[in-house]
Amino acid sequence: MVVRISSRSQVFRATCPVVSYVLFCLPVLRPAQAQTAPAGQAQAQTAVSQNQVDYTRREIQPSQDVDRDPVPSPDIVGNPETTSGKVMGSSGEGTNKIYTLHENVDEVLLNCTVVDEQGRLADNLSQASFRIWEDDVPQTIVAFEHRDVPVSIGILVDNSGSMRDKRSAVDNAALDLVRHSNPKDAAFVVNFSDKAYLDQGFTSNVSDLERGLSHYDARGTTAIYDAVAASADEMSRYAKGPKQVLLIITDGADNASRLTLEQAVRRVQNLTGPVVYSIGLLYDADKKDAAQTRDALQRLSNETGGVAYFPKSLDQVQEIANEVARVIRNQYTLGYHSTKPVSQGGYRRVRVEALAPAHGKLEVKTRNGYYPREMKQMHTEQISETK
């Protein structure tokens, strides 16, 4: 089974990792970034680096009988001899401190959103306000940060027939989110129906994103889970920063994906994945479809530390998009060394609490857990930011 993010004009590049629990190929296709090589030159090259691949050549799909991880195996990560165990700080403006970790350090990073009982952001907490448990065992927080840092954002918009009359307002809201985000954020655009199309790769240019959103024809069925899984794969390979977000905007239930909801959630988790925010335009949907879609979007968001929104009308979409931008810019990042060894496998449940009497009862939204094999990948992403 193949789940693709396709280019509108031609296929440029495919990568096909296969998740251990499902034997399927999940390629991510991207627009070409370079000019085509002169005639005969590409054929003469028998070994090229990733950045030198001739994207116009016919792709060779690897065997689906071989199990492949969705991200490069931690066993092949290079030795970061120049890194240290220093953690990022929260002191003052202008600091560029960031995690620089050895690949064998069992450190877990959590991006957290904290709200009070009225749903208002609690944006003035200290490290002492937080408590972390992993599988019900208290953990010691060794890193804390609360500042607006650049985020990598994937904007996934339903392209099915039922969205025809909604796309103009949805596209404007998505662009508004970008305008209200950190100017250094980078975003890509995926339009999906029964297939997912990468209509704009990572960029900070609002005009380019606007053109990407305009590539839609509003027809066909809806494959939300496939689009999420393929977009998470795109994010894991090409996002420049460790803070990653997917925004899904849809008005109906998934009726075309090759993947199940469980498989899509697992794939995002396996990729140390992005936080998923969802906007479900279900106010005019069939009651049964609306319930199914609500449950799916809440699951995708809750498991990854995001929020699912369900506006009562199209007029509320822009306000919600602005709220998502504000939430993203006001997150806390916490780090801790797990009390369990990395070699001890299995899914680990994470729970975070925040206590601040002046704010009353607080709710912390963060991902529900992780797989220990992810941690070396997290460290590699953080290390690359310092180069």
C-alpha cells in the first residue's frame, strides 16, 4: 500500500520507509530544488548524494519485503564529538542557547501548552511550577525554556468536493495563521482528497503559501490519515527545527485512507512527531460522519499534545487559526532524563502537571508518550540546529 504526497506536475522524489507493525511503503514526494543536469551527465553518475539526485529519473521502489524504520536508525547516527550536555536556558532576551546532547543521553523533550479553567494561556510560569511523571514514576526536570522560537508548520487542507464553498475562508484563515506566527517560521502546504499533494514546500514566503493553497479542485473523497502520515514523514525529513506542528482543516470523515487511525497516530509517534492541531468544520455534516470525524481529530490532537477545534460556523475559522498561532508561540519546553534505560523498549506514558496558585487549576497539553528509540533522533535534530 502506497501513501503519497504528490507533486501536481511530476514525480520528483520518493522515500519509502516501512513501519514495523505494517508492511507498506510511505514515500514522500517533493518538488525539485535544482535544474535538470545536462544531457548524459545524470546517467554518468552512479552514486550521488541526497542533494544531487536527478529528480527527473524514474524512481526505483525498494522491496516491500524488507522491514524499514520510518526514520534513519539511531545506530547509524554519526558521533557528535563536539557536543556537550549543556541545556538551553531561559535567561533574558537575545539568548540562543539550545540543547546540545550526546546521542546516548536518555533525555526527553516536551513542548507544553498550559491553560487555566477558562482556557486562557498561563504564560508566566517558572520551572518550579511543573511536575513530570513517566509511567507514574516522578522525573527530574533538567531543562526549561519559555520563549518564542521558530516552528516548522505543515498546513493540511481538505480538498474533497464538500469543501468547495468553504475553501476561500479556510485558505484566508490558514494564511492568517502564518502572518500571526513567528516571522522565521517555515510552512508547507498539502491539499488532500483521496491523495495528498505537496503544493508548496517549506517556505516563509506568504505569497508562495497562498499559491500553494490555491491549487485545489474540490472533488473526490477524503484520506485524512494518509495525508497526516505522509506529512509527518515530510516534516521529519525536512523540518529545520525541533518544534513541529501540523494543522488539519477538514469537514468530513475519512473514507479513503489506506491507513487506519491507529496506524496514523502510531506513525506520528514513531517520527517523534509534530503536534497536531485540528479544525473540524462539522456544523453542517451528517450526524454519524460528524461524530466519527470529531473522535478521529480529537485522537490525533490529544495523543500529540495539540488541540482539536470545532467551530459552529465558517466565520469562526479565522479566529481559531489566530488562536493556534498564539498557542504555538507561547509554549514551554521541558527536558528530563528518563529513569528507565534507553534499552528498555515499549511505549512510555508521560504526564505533566503545572501548579500555580495564582492561576487556579491548570491543564497541561503535551504529547501523551513516546517510544525510547526516538530519543537519539531527537538529539540529532537538536544538534543540527547548532551547526
